[in-house]
Amino acid sequence: MLAFIHYITLMNILVLWTNGMDNEELADREWWETTLIYQIWPRGFQDSDGDGEGDLKGIISRLDYITDLGIETICLNPIYVSPLIDSGYDVSNYMDVDPLFGNLSDFDNLMREAHNRGLKVILDIIPNHSSHQHKWFQLSAKNVQPYTDYYIWTNGSIDKNGKNIPPNNWISTYNVVNGSAWSWHDGRQQWYYHKFHSSQPDLNLRNENVIKELMDIFDFWLERNVDGFRINAVPYFFEDKALRNESFVGRNAYTFGLPESTALLYTFREHIDNWVSRNNAISKLLIAESYDVSDDNLLAYYGNNTHKGIAPFNFKFITHIRDSSNATYIKHILEKWLKFLPKNTKTNWVLSNHDNSRVASRIGLNRIDGLHMLSLLLPGQAYTYYGEEIAMLDTKILWNSTIDPMGCARGINEYKYFSRDPARTPMQWNSKNSAGFSINKTTYLPIHPNYVNRNVEIQQSRKSSNLKTYKKLAILRKQPVFTDGDYEFASLNNDRVLVLKRSLKNYPVYFIVINLGLRQEKVNLTSIHTNLNNTLNIIVASSNAILVTDTVPQANFILTANAAVVLKTEERQEQTTTKTVITPSICF
């Protein structure tokens, strides 16, 4: 998208505008392009059988809550059979449900109940690696055909003392201090490669038999009516074939972001699209997980002139925005990504997930509503991590309660800086024992002690709360202005106030106004939009906003510290935006 920046100096106001999208280009879209997605960590959502672990029946029991939130799609993190060394990302059977969560009958029931409520369901799938307990690895370790080369095996070398030495200096992401990405297997008398934990050997994705196995896995779940897939760890799919040493230990030039990984995404997309066509099914939501720092690499995921691709997660809110970020910086990060998107594509917005600190802890409780206004009212998909709607915080986890291998690998002195457990604790439903998550007083991870006053039940009962603000935004985002409209950003009041304008020809104009500062601000919208009504209607206000009326004047209204509002003017926006930039053509 074409972006242009216009600077105006007036009353210490910096205004930065960004042109939006052609409405005509978005008239026809797939269901998943603007869907609102709720990410569920199954172990932490709802326990139905009293074992202190979340499960599928627990999720089913909360589907009405999810529907009432305004959610349209559920994304389930791994539920496959697993030894659970890495919370299910170490899969020992991709075609069954782990007994901890239930069984395939429970899964089928979940799909029926979700679809009956108009909810879609997508699954987290892990093509990069399996568990070392998977039958493929067990047979590969015994050199049984055709599994011999299902994984990456090599001989390495032997030092002068007769000790086996790994084949190169590649490092595991789970122990970057001194942890080799290679483990010795006594049975096969070779090294096997694992970019993650030693219990998660990397699959050899250059082996056509492995690719066929993965396609069969996609088909298995498609035939059980799933609506799409979250594809895990995409940049790690391939490694340097020659196994060359990195130029220095810890570098990932040979194990991260190889072009073959992007090409495999295209293959996945083609296979799933073909399945949809053969079965006369609805299109599927496909999303690629990647923390690649190269925007060019990420944009290649979308596809090219000859191949349809799979959109990457947009993690900018997680990787770039902090509690100290000002309005101009946030505007720059968001518009830079939006303007680089290939023509006729959509993006997505993610504030938190299972691998990172929760947004309320990372950026601040008082800012959560304003951040939801951005993530839910910007163009494209929006992802909400369970509990985010009530502003759940990270939970302090002691060393003896830590289960995340990334934290455990760092030891007692450093685990808390690397463990992902604090963001994976049980959902806080009410003020009863175990926060209504379980009847068991012992849960798989400790519950945040603030559950007695921060939970769903309390926030539902209050006149104003994070939950109620979220629900209003979830309804509002379905309006054509937000699904099909243009966007413009502005930074006001010396970078302390961020404004997002959403507009669409023949529809009202909306302003999302966010005070990022620690003091109240007097906001003048006429400085950036002269053709406004004298007053604007307050459609949604953050739970910390202090307001005495349902309207504000166009000039000089007061917005309290860290508060945010969605304003609407009945003025109809005329279409004036034109596009002159040639953008990459995408097969879509």
C-alpha cells in the first residue's frame, strides 16, 4: 500500500497520515481474512475432570462464553499424543488426541459444538520436528527402511581422547549458552539434529516420504472438519545441506530462514487448496508462525506470481512495541508493515501468545483497552490469547514449579528470564478455588494470586471492565468501515497521543484516540481533520476512561492518563484516495 507522510507543526502537534486501501479490492474476500481468532492453550483453559489439567471437554463447556465474546474462530495449540516434555510440541502421534486432553470422539464433539455455534476451529501443527518417542524416530534410529532418513543423522568426528564430537557448531535454541543442536544416539551410533529440545529431533523435510506423511496428517484433520492450520516454526524447516559451521557460535545463517522453507509453505498451501477443491469445502485459514526479522522474508510467505502462499503472523506488537513506545514510533511500526504488504493481501494483529509475556504485563494494565482498540480495529485478522480479554498478567512461577524446557535449560539462577510458563497459567474464571478452572486445588501451573479480583465473573458483573470493552470492540470490528475501510494514523501532543482513523465511502468516520501518557491530555482533532461535526459520539471507552457524557467536542476534549476512546462522526467519508505505486503481484 502506498504510504505518504505529511508533517504539520501547529501547537506542538505532529500529524502523520497514511493512505488506506482501495475499497473495491476488498469487496470479495474469504471468511478468514477478517476473522477474530481466540488462541487457546488447552492445558490452561478449563479442566473438566478434576486432574488440574485443561482438556477438550473443558473447552466445549466454555464455547458459549467464547461465542458471547464475539469470537469467530478458535486456534488450539497442540492436542496431539505427546510425552509433553515441551507442552505438546513434541508429538509422538499426529493422528490422535493425547489422553490428557481427551480422545478423538471428544475432538469430533468439539468440532460439532463449535460449528453449531458458528465458530471455526484451526489446529496448531508442527511439521519441523517430532518427539523422539514417535515411531518414525524409533524406527529411524534402528535404520529401518523407509524411515532411515526421516531425520537428520550424521557421523560427526572423534577427538584425540576417543570422544564423539558433534559435526558442527550449531546451537539449540533451548540452550544457546552451551547446548549443541546435536545429540548422540548410542543405538544408531550417529548424531541427530534438533534445533529445539533434544527430545524433538528435526524431520528431514528434503525426504519426499516425510512430506507425504505430513500431507496425510493435514488430510486426516481436514477430514475431521478442521477449518485451518497454524503452521509452527516455519523458518527452521531446512538447514544447510552441507552442515557447514556457522561463522560464530550462536549465529543461525545455516539453520534459519532458508528459501526452501518458504517454498514448502507454497506446497502446503497447494495441497490444502486441492483438498478443498476436491471435497467442495470452504476455504481454510492457514497462518505461518515465524519470528524472522527480515520483512522481505516474511512477505515472501504470501506467495508470488506462480504460487499461492501462507500469510505469516504479524508479531510487531510483541517484538517491537514496549511500554515506553511513543505515538510516532508505534505509527511507524504499524504503517511500515501495512504499506509493504503485497497487493490484495491481508495481515493479522497479535498482542500476546504462549511464547511471550502477556501484553498486560509487557505494556501495562492501563493500556490494554487501547491496545485492543488498535488490534481489533486495524484491517485484517485479530488474534486474542486466552485471558487477554480480562487483562490477565504473567504469573510468577518458582523454580520447582517450572515445566518449560526453555526455562529449565537455563538453571535456577536464570530460568525466570527465559521460561514461558508465566504466560501459560490457568484461565481465571471466578473467585472460587482454582479460579473456576478446576475443582482440584493443584493445577498444572500455579494460578495468579490476583484471580480473586481479576476474573471473568467479576468483570461481567461490572458496569465497566476490560472484558466489556473487549466485547464492544468485537462487535464494532464487524462494521464495513473496519473490514473494508481505509486507515490513517496521526501522532498528537508531542507523541503522547496516537490516533487511528478508519473511513469508508458513504459510511461514518471513526477515530481511535489513545493517550499513551501518564497524565491527562487535551486532544484537538480539528488539527488533523477539519471537516468534522462539532461533537463526536463516544462508541467505546476504555475501562479506565473518566467521561461524563456520551459525546466529546471535536476540539480540546480531555482524555485521562492511558485512557482510550473510539469516536464516531456522522459525516460521510467521500472516496478520495488513489493509488499510484506498483506493488508485487500475488497469485491469490
